[in-house]
Amino acid sequence: MLKALLFALFSTAALLAVLLLFAIDDSPLPSLNQGLTRDDIQRAKQLLQVRPEERSQLKTVNLDQKDLNIAASYLLDHFVENTTQVHFGQDRIDCQIAVFVPETLFGHYLDFSFSVRQLNDTIRLKSFKVGEISIPDPAANLLIPALVIHTPLNDYWQVLTQYVKNVQIGPQTLEISYLGSIADAAKQLVIRKHAEYPNLHLYQQQINDIVNRHDPDWRLSLIELLQPLFATAYQNTPEADAIQENRAIIIAVASYIYKRDLRRFLPLGLVYSKEYPVFAYKRVDIPQHFIASALLAAVDASLLGERMGVDKELGDARQGSGFSFIDLSADMAGSRFGRMAIASQNKARLLQKLMAETKDYSAIIPEVQDLPEHMDEMDFKQRFERVGSKRYQEVISEIDKRLDDLPLYQ
């Protein structure tokens, strides 16, 4: 009996090791991309946007290969860190997705590759592979939907099946027809997601207490909101709930900084007795960009970004105050902070401990006020040519270095 049990355990461990060996790699199948550019983000928002007058109508969008890559990356970024490439074939769409996983002996990437073909009105998966492991087509078309149905993705799948009315794969385009009311259904998913945070109202009340005690003659610092809330979470909640609590804290702080914007999306009684602007480096835009990016990184809230204007400064150098590397650096810092907050229970708990001991916002946002800003379209092109140019990447590398130098992100 004991020998049989030991043999079963050893066999299971050996099988798992073999699966990991062939499924996980030290380099991603699709080439690493540099992330979405400011123009890509704007294009993704245009593709996914539903205007109020379209809520009761059937809306059709046609996506070419570039559009489909942008939309896929924009949506997947709200679930997992990934790099994605989508290509149109003659009668199919070929997809390669690399999901970043914790470092293992076998590598750091879990690769998926498959083709999507259309048979009459049915979409079928072909040639599905996980790493080097091929899954037969019949099994893939049964297994993948079953996995979706029995995971948290099922809520999103149900919305898609209810509101997406037609999909047509063409030679170089993907045509999707859907009811505009899908925006309201997806909004309800976000609201239900936030209902999973029972301590959210406690953190909001703690913010109320902080602003009530705040001296109005002094600027309210971003760290004055974050540090006490993380200290409370570290002292009063179990490690098993660390990710959930970190998300609740980020939502609570965002609900204060973005009071009016979030009230339309999160009916959580977001009422604060006093409303002081929040500062970092004597500026209010830096905390706004930081906490909004942290929110989008930590919470499945792609819909929030549409109205909150997370990438306002990134979006378009043609209007407003122009392109700003200062705001971009705050976005990058917030994204790192948000990803760390939910990376794992251990890392989430470590963040609580570090933030409970943090006394200054310079621990989470590096000094950035020497970076270029207020560039209109002409100024930006003269100085940096385009997004992704050598001079542009030099500034991005400098921002990354400053973030890397902060102990919190090491």
C-alpha cells in the first residue's frame, strides 16, 4: 500500500516536471514588445468605446491586423502580464501569447499558440499548443471552453456570448457585431468585482479620519493616505487576504483622488467629509497618474480607464498640456506598484510591511521633475522624432533605472 502510494506520488511529480519542461520556456514564443505606445492606447480606446447613443444599437467594428494586436494586448494587460502577436492567415487568425510566470528552473514564460478558424457560424480552435505540448483539436475545443466556464473568466464569457451577435473572419479583417449595451453589462461586472472587498468601507473611513485631522495650511501628501492604510492591513488582516486587501486600499485611495469620476462607476457610498487635493513633488498630477495606473494594474477594471483619463498626458500631444515624461514616469511607477500589490500573497504581504514603514512618497515615485514635459506635437517630434525612437527610449531607460533604484521595487 505504502509502495503504491509512493509510486503514485513520484509518478505525479515526474509527470508534472515533464509537463513544466515542455510547457515553460526561458524565452517567449512571440518576440517581446515594448508595450503599448500612447497612440496605441488611444486607438484601443477608440475601438472599444461605446458612445451613449450607441448603447441600444447593434455596433459593428472591423479590425485589421494592427488593430487586433492593439485591442488584444490592451484587454489582456488587465488580466496577466503578457506579450502577444496576432497574424491573419488566408482563412484564419494565428495567435501567439506568452504569459509571464514566476521564475522557475524551466524558464519564465508560458507560451500558448493556436489558430482560430471559422466554420459557417462557428469559431473553432486549431493547432493549440502549450509550450511544446500539442493538444488535439477536438480536445482543445472541449477543454478550453470548459476551463473558461469553471474559472472567474466565466462572467466575462457569459457577457460576450450574450451581447456579441456575429463574428466574421475575413482575409485581412475581423468583423465583430455586438450590442452597445455590452458596456453597461461589463460595468456591472466591475461593480460586482469591487463588492468582494468587505474592508473597503473601513479604508474609506480611515481616509475620512486622515483628512479630518489634516492641517489645511499644509499639502496633503500621497503617502499620508497610503502609509496608514497599508499599516492597518498589515496589522489587522491575515496574509492569505493580502492581495484582496491591497486592491481594496488602492481602490479606496483612488476613490478619494478621483472622487467624481469613480462615483459614476463604483456606487460604494464614496462620500468624504473634506476634499483636499493630493500632492507629490508639489504637484497634483503625479499622484493622479500614479494611483490611476496602480488601480488599472491591480484591479480588473479596463472600463474605468475610459472615463478616468489614466493616460491623459500620454494620449495626445496635440492638445491639453502636451506630452509629459513626468506624468509618464508616474504612470510607470503606479503600474509597478499595482503589479507588486497582487504579484503573490507573499509579495503582497511584503508590500504591506514596507509601506507600513514608509514615510515619504519618494520611496514609490522617484524624482522626475527634471524630465521633459509640456511638449506639443511639433516640440515632441523635433526633440524625440517619434515614440520608440532612440532618444525616446533613452528617457524611458532613465525612468526605468530610477524605478529600479528604489528599494521598494527591487
